[in-house]
Amino acid sequence: MKNKISYWFLLGLVVWVLIIFLRRKGIFIPVISNHFTDFITVPMYTCLIEYLMNDILKYQWKPDLKFILSSFIYLSLLFEVVCPILSEKFTGDIWDVIAYLTGGLGYYFLKPKLSAFQGFHFKL
């Protein structure tokens, strides 16, 4: 059986790549360039971990609220505290932290409603 990746993950990845491409071309859309990528980071991170756990390592694992919240804390500390200390290219921003939290909680609470679309997968 071939492994499957959710279309939701692929859609987020395409959006992320598109935003990075636009940034490099000098096209800057403030809210989307600043916070949308942070908003989709926790859901994409969660989808990737779920894919690795279930399809690659063959566990039966579903992300719970503790995982979402710990992911939010981890990513917030890494990208909004540690990275700005290590490099001037990064800036710590409370709005990014809020975007991580709302994206993660939105994913957690909306995932059961989106499960109707989980039948759509991209086969590797």
C-alpha cells in the first residue's frame, strides 16, 4: 500500500512556497506575508508528525490538545525567542505567537469537521 499525504498539508505547503516566492520577487502582502505562514505552521507541523507516526512508523496516533499546545509553545519559543537572539534576520513578534496559537487551536477544533475531506489524499 502506498503512503498518503493529506491535501490540506499539500495546500498549506503550496501556499507557503508561493508566499516565499512572492517575498523574493519583492511582492509583500502585509498580513499574509507576516502572519499567515505562522498561522498555518502548527497545523502543517501536526499533519507532518501525524503522517510520519502513522504511515512511516506504523503507529496509530492522533494529535491531542496537549500535543497542539506543546507544539505552539515549542515553535513560539524557537522562532520568536531563540532565533531572534541568534540572528538579526529574525524578529520576535507577539502577533506571530498569537498566529501559532490560533492556527493550532483552529486545526484542533475544526479537524473533526474537516474529516469529511480526509478521504482526499495524494499518494506517494
